[in-house]
Amino acid sequence: PLLSSSSSSSSSSPFFSSSLCWLVAASLPRLLFFLLSFLFSFSLLLQSSGGGIKKVRRRLSVVSDNALIEGLESLSTDDGSASGGSGGFISAYSGISKKGYAPYNPRKKNQDRLIMAEDEATGALMMSVFDGHGEAGHLVSQQFKDKYAAAVFNSSEYKSGGEGINAALAKYFLTVEADVLKDNSIDTEFSGTTAVATVITMDKTLYCANCGDSRIMLGELDDSGKIVAKEVSIDNKPDDPKEKARIIKSGGRVFAVEYDDGVDGPARVWLKHMDIPGLAMSRSLGDTVAHSAGVISEAEVYTVPLTSKTKTLIIGSDGLWEFISNQEALDLIAKCPRNDPAVAVEILAKESNKRWMREEQVVDDTTIAVAYFNITD
């Protein structure tokens, strides 16, 4: 009788009815997303010859079979504007961001974001890549695209110069992240972004902050005349001994999923008593569930003097670096015209797409920017 009375009372309330309808309507898109994702993944699992279930090697939740990778965001400068912003030693730079394609989600958004911005006051150049992940990853990375450059350039730390620039790069990862976490319209339980940001100053110094597994590297001329890779940022991976120790101390676990071909997937972060969230990096922005298992938002910073031997810069999301090493990236663009880095960017984008399809039959969102230097000591 109590249940009947309660049910009758609730159903007769217009407020309750409208609230319930609103709740169901608001939940439908998410439920549909997860249902379609599950059905797609389940169909992949049923590929053994005997009809039984087997594990299929998967690095991503977003897949693509489109060689052109629909949708791009392209930013480029000619020699004049690049020279005007960087004292003349950056001859040209160009960048592009391309999205993957999910067959169960044809309206999928590119979750990567790219910033290439010049500080009018100092002439410094910022190049930053934010690689969003999770259902709301594009919303997280967009917040950084909208706010990050202005926050850094206007900060007292940045204006103090020197290592103050690195302090600003790292600090405003945290500041913008705090804004995202306070935004109730963005669910960050299982969504976030990685971030790598660099500022190149007119005194020919590169400052860099990295949180996650996007990456920046340089190409330097060796004594034989070949451009060789010089590592700048180091990927924050869960199986790095220092990172793994912190995660375990915080109550998390680190392990890779073993697949039927005998190859483990990437090491991932998991809660102590539940196999979630499976984050494949040890540092990120957002990702509140993963942060409860030892993932952190603090960036690692780097300072690199640029010399006459410094010829090339490549910055990219892990869509580029998953199957292409630093040296391979330089070798792929070795013969590209140095006055038109867009050619190099397109070559790297096409090659990374090809390798994703060959290795995994999926393609990650991919963001790439290339800069060429002409420095005289």
C-alpha cells in the first residue's frame, strides 16, 4: 500500500513528471553513445573462426577507415609574419589538426586542439597541442584553446622572462583545468586532455611544459650534415618507473591488457578494486577518476637553447607519435621545401594515417605542427 500510495502521488505531480521526462531525455544521448560503442566493440570481439570470443588489440575508442580523415583545422604563416614575430630566425611554421571517424558516431568531433600564437608584446611564438579523450574530451581541450595562450602571455610569471616562462606554462595548465572542473556542463570523470606547450623567445630559447603523451622534439644538424632528432619533452607513461611508483603509492594499479596475438596493449592506470578507467598516460588534465588513482596534472618543464645547428621543430599529439619515432619523422620530411612547412605537415599526417590503418585498422585524431629555423650564431 505504501508503494502504491507513493507511486500514485508521484505520478500525479506535474513537477515530478516533467522532471522525470527531462532526466530521461538528458540521459538518452549518453546512453545511446555507450550502447553503440558497446555493440561496435562486441562485434569486433566475435571474430574468431570458431565463433567464440577473443580479445582484439585496440589502442583507441575512436576509429577511422577514412584515408582523408574528415575535418581539419589548418593554421599557417608565411615568411613575413613568422619573421615579424620571432626576430627573423623562424623562417616558417605550419600546423594541422585532423579528426578520426567512428562508424557508430558519424557526428564525432575532433578532440585535438592546436594553438599557434604570437605574443605581440615580446615577439615570442607559442605552439601548443591539447589531445582530448573521453566523451567530453573535445570540450576540455577547447577550454584550453580558448583560454590558455592569453592567460600565459598576460601573466606576471611570463613577463618576468627566463624560467618564469616555464612557470607560467605549467601554472596555467592547472588554472584552466580548475576552470574546467568547476564547469558543471563538462563531465570530467572519464574525460580530459593531455597538453604540451612551448614558447620560443627572441633570445633563441625554447621553453616547454608537458603533461601527458603529446610531444615536442627538435632536429639538429650533425657533423655529417644530417638532421638528427633531439628529444625535448618526455612522454608521461604509466610504466615509467617513477610514474608507476607514484600511482601504486596512491592506491592505483598499472597493467596492460594482453591480447590474443600475444602483444600487450599500452600500460594503463586502473583503480585498486575496479578495472576503470584504463588511462594510457600517467599525467593528464581533467580525468577526475584517474586522478584518484595517482594520475596528476603537474607538468614537467624543459629549457633548450637554440643554436645554428637547430633546424626543425615538430610538435604533435600521440596520433603522430604512436607509430613514428622522432628520427623517422625528420627523415620523412628531409627533402621538403623549408619555405613551406605545410608540405611536411601533410606528409607526416598521411604517413601516420597509413601506419594506424596498417597496424590497428583505426586512426587517432592527429595534430601536427612543423617549424623551420634559420639561426646564425
